[in-house]
Amino acid sequence: MLTNHPLRERVVQEMLLRRFPAITTPSRIVQIVRIVAAADRDEERRRVMAMPDGSFIEPGSHDRHVAGACPRGALLSWERHSEASTATILLPLGIEACDATAWIEGLPGHVVRAMRITVLADEASAGPVLTAAALAKADLVTCHVGPCRIWSDFRMGNDGYGQMILVANGCPPADLGRIIQRVQELGNYRNLALLGLPLVQQHGAGLDRLEAQLSEEARLIAEGAQDDEALLERLSALSAELEHVAAATAFRLGATNAYAAIVADRLASLDIQAIEGHQSLVDFNDRRFVPAVRTCATFAARIDTLGARTARITALLRTRIETSIERQNRDLLTSVEQGIGLQLRLQHLVESLSVLAISYYAISLLGYVAKGVSKVMPWLSPELLLAMAVLPVSLGIMAFIRHRRGRLFAGDAARHA
């Protein structure tokens, strides 16, 4: 028996997801993409499984993908992505599936894209539908996608839905399903990517202010006219504010970058052929989406650049502060050294005076001895004896003091060795 890797089943399921069913004409597709908070995931799952009465949930459905069918012929599907969820209804044109509509609109989350797609057999049958759709001519996008042709103004109607008309022009049902899936993913990921632009616009003025403030702090550091500690405190506050902006935008800007890459892949995979005099999907994408993504990328790069500049300027200021502290320490050590030298000279002076004082008292004591001896030896002059003893006594005391001082210094050096 095979011993499977714990993640094998999940990997296989991942590769089987996002399959669009084969689509026959005429039909209608309703799809809603939502951002769902983590706290709402359980409620979302409960509502997904509560499909309209009589619906049949296909075997193989799991926590990230559920597919089912309504009695009136509508196919229902739900798929969970990293932060968004996609719910889709596919039904024959002309059949109303009110229960299915209530199901898809009742799921939790915030809608980022909702589309109704009308799929027709050929361009000849598209006229009445296009007239009824009343697409805005100024924003009309129409082009060939492989053998198919699409029309849309990508506007949001009063009911919150956008609309698209697509004609198969003989495209086989399986290929038609794949084309519609890629066209929808192109639009879905485009909207998800553009969620980063309002955030960039919201924080853009703050980033401009931080950039100007950093330049001013760098100028003050160069001039040296400000207190270094005050400058360091302001730089620390600026760095903290910059980190707050980076933390508030990092996830969304990273998601924008990832979604934009998927949009580019989907756009490249579609065989788009422009129609003269009309805006194509490529034109529509290049007109605003590409500049918006570049704006987000520039904002992210500015945050990184400002962070690096802040770190360099802070390091420069810290180096200057440390240099100033080292200079103060050097001056302090020089002052201490001068004090020690003065103290040493004073000690030598005291030592010399001590030799004189001790010698004086020693000669005085010797004087008493000499006077006592002169009583026994009258011929011995006490004054002469004392005069002769002054020099050897003083030298002896001086030698003794130096000897003791030498031993004291030697013992101290041995303790510190």
C-alpha cells in the first residue's frame, strides 16, 4: 500500500481547482468576488452549504471548493482563495433562478467585483442584447479573445453588478469555459490588485511629510546646530512612524504585486485581437491598471528607501554622539592623569617633609643618648656627635621609606597582573 505524503491530497486538489464547466449557448453567468474576514469564514461555510432547496452538492466538494446544481438547471460553485472567495452561478439564458440569486448575494464578506455575463452563439444574436445593455460608448471595451468577442464598459450598475456580453462564434463549450474563466480571473485579480491604490493615496501625503522631515533632520545634523540627543529623539520618532506606515501597507502592497503578476499572466494567455476603432482589453488594462500598479510599487520602494536613509542618518548621528562621548572621556582621562601627576608630586613633597620630620625626631632622641654618654665620657662632645649623625640618619630614613614604597608598588602590580 502506498504511504502518501501528508499534503499529497491537498496538492492534488489544488491542481484540480478553478475548473470552469463547459458552457453552451445561450447562457448567463453571475459571479461575485468578496473579501472575507477570518472571523466570518465559519459563517461563510455554513451559508455555502445551505444551497437552495433541492440543490445537489457534487461529491468531492471540500473546505475550499463546493459545487452544486439547482433543480431548474443552474450550476452553483464556491471557491475560497487566500483572502477572497468567489461564488458563481451558471444557468441557461431566459431561466430565472431566484433562490440561486439569493444564495449568491447572501454570502458574507465585502464585494470587490460582481459581474453578469451573457453568453451568446454569434454576433448576429448580440444586437438586441447590446441595445438593452446600453453600455457606455466612451468606456466601451470590445475585442476578439480567440474566436470569441466580448463587449463591456466595466462600469458598476445601480444594482452593483457590471455586465459583459460574449459571443462564442463557434468556440467549443470546453474552450469557451476556459476563455470565460481567464477573462473573469483577469477582472477579478485586477480589482484585488487595485485595492492597494487607495491605501497608497491615503498614506502618500504622510510619506511626503516624513521624507521632508528626514531631509530637514539630515540638514541639521550636517550643520551641527542642534542638540544631538534631541535630534536622535526626533529621528527615533520618525523611524517609528515610518515603521507604522510600512506595517499598515505591507500586506496590501505585497498582495497588489502578486495579483498584478497574475493579471499579466492572464492577459498574456488570452489571444486578444484588437478591433479597429475600439478599445481592447489590453488598452483598457494599460490605460489605468498598469500606472496604478506602478504607483503602488513606487510607494513600496519609497518606504524601503526612506527606511534605509533613516537607518543611515541615525547611524551617522549615533557615531557622532559616540565620538563626542569618547572625546569627553579622553578629556576626563587627561584631567584625571594631570590630577594624579599633581598628587604624585605632592606625595613626593610630603615624603621629603616626612624624611625631615622623622630625621628631626630621630636626632632629638639621639641627643638624649649623647648627653647621657657624655656624663660617662666627659671627653665626648654631644653636639659633635649629633652633628656627625644628622647626615647618616637622614639618608637611612630616606632609604627605608623608598624601600617600603617600592615594595608597596610591587605588591600592587602583582595583584593587577
